[in-house]
Amino acid sequence: MILIGENINIMSQVLGPAMRERNPVPIQEMAKVEAEAGVDYIDLNIGPARKGGDELMEWVVNTVQEVTDLPLSLDTTNSIAMEAGLKTHKGKVLINSISPARASKQLPMVTMYNSDMIGLLWGIDGMPRDSAERGVLAVDIIYQANEAGIPNEAIWIDPIASPITVEINQVIACVEFMSMLEEIAPGCKSTVGLSNVSNGTPIDLRPWLNRTYMIMLMRHGLYSAIVDAFDPELIKIAKGERPEIVDLVYRAMDGNKPDPSSLTEEELKYVKTVRVLTGESLYSHSWLEI
Ligand code: THG
């Protein structure tokens, strides 16, 4: 699987101020940590960046490319800032992200800079309510992209993962959508922001949700994921180094109920986490204890 490191983010309490002060050190340190952790892309999220976004994006792209050759994923809703980043970036870039509503402005940039794009399934009315609405939005964005001359292979569809603390049906809908994608759009790629699913859960337990959710999506062909580079175990799983855990999660998804006494403590945590992510048991912060 292709991994996009999420850690360079203007919301971060360290990197936000560093971006505003144009202090390259913490940003370059984070880029190096992400590269060493084994991610394939580094996401640069500068937020809406309404004022001076173009200058900020250009500076962040240059700052990161001074310390790594990894391709970047440029994350801002400001089209002017996006274009400044595309101009500055060396090599193949990923635009994160383009939604049907913003497509007319941003799709021409994909063509002009020969980039890849994340197609975000965010509708005019906001978040899609289920997998069928996701399917409709996917068809819309892919149609518009194809019309602009962009092939399916350059489109990474993101169904938008929701926090399990907010709406379990949305967590389930993303997995369901992933199982439909190949039929809707042969050759399209996919990605999911895994940390979204554990937003609002106890910080030390977030990795269990992120990893398990990734495996559940992998089962339906997930191509890439936006990940926390500080979870080495998640990266191992993504790189195929924990096949027995992947297999265990697949079996748990099938409703296979292993005898708890035959499982290690680690295995039991994955099985319990599958149960809350499929909605089989109700989520609470103590889901691993019961
Ligand atoms: N899809 C796409 N892009 C995305 C997302 C997505 N970009 C943003 C987001 N979702 C993925 N990135 C993050 C980055 C940080 C966190 C979650 C998702 C996060 N940060 C910690 C927190 O808020 O508690 C710590 C922040 C800090 O360093 O202070 O959870 O879904 N296409």
C-alpha cells in the first residue's frame, strides 16, 4: 500500500507556529521523521490559508524538498496556494483534494501540471449520508475529471472516514463504498484518512482503531492511506509484514468467532476492534476492556 504521511499540518501545535514564523527547522525534522518511517508521500496541509497562502505553500514545498526527494501531497482549499505549490514542486505531485463542487476550478490544474489527484466525496450539501451517495459523488467527480482529460489511474477516490465517536453508520458506509469502487470506476485508485476514524478517542488507543480500519479497507482493495507516521506497527501492516494479523481481521470480519482463550492479548484487541468498527458492539472508550 502507498502511504501518505499526515503529520505536517497547520493544526499542529508545533508546526502551525513554525509555518507562520517561516521557521524551517521543525518542518524539516518532521519531514525526515516521516521519510525514515517509510511513507511514500508527505502531505503538506496548510489549511484554508486565505491570506498569503500562495507564498506559504511555495515556502513549505521548498522547505520540505530541501531535505527529502519524496513526492508531496498538497493539501489546501485555496486554489491560488495550490497552484503556487504545483509550480514549485519537483517531480510528480498529488493534489489533496478535489471535490465535485470545486472541480471546475481545480481539474485544469491536474491536467496542466500532470499531477495525480485525490477526489474527495464531499457533496454540495456536505457529507454523503451512505455508500450510495458516495457512489453518486464518485461518478460525478470521475466524469468531470475524465472530461478534463484525466485518466482513472490518476484519480484517488477518498470516501471520507468519520470518527467512530460520531457516527458508526458512516464508518461502515466507507467500507461498503470501498467494496463498490472497482465496479463503479475500474482503474481508479483510493485513499482514506485513517486518523479521522479515531478522532476523539483516547490518544494511546487510537492506533488500534486506525490499524484495524486500514485492514478492513485493505480487504476491499484500498490502494493508499493517509497515516500517522508515528505508528510503526501500522506501517508494518501496510507493507505486508504482519500477514497473520491481516488474516485474523479478515476472519473476524466474516463473523468467525475465535475462542478468546486461543488468542494472544494483541490478537484479542484486533478482534474487539473489528467488532466496534463493524457496529457489532457499541463503541465506548473502554471497548478493549470488555
Ligand atoms: N482525507 C484527505 N485529506 C485529509 C484527511 C482526509 N487531510 C487531513 C486529515 N484528513 C488527515 N490528517 C490528519 C492530521 C492530523 C490528525 C488527523 C488527521 C490528528 N492530529 C492530532 C490531533 O488532532 O489530536 C495531533 C495534532 C498535533 O500534532 O498537534 O489527529 O480524511 N484527503
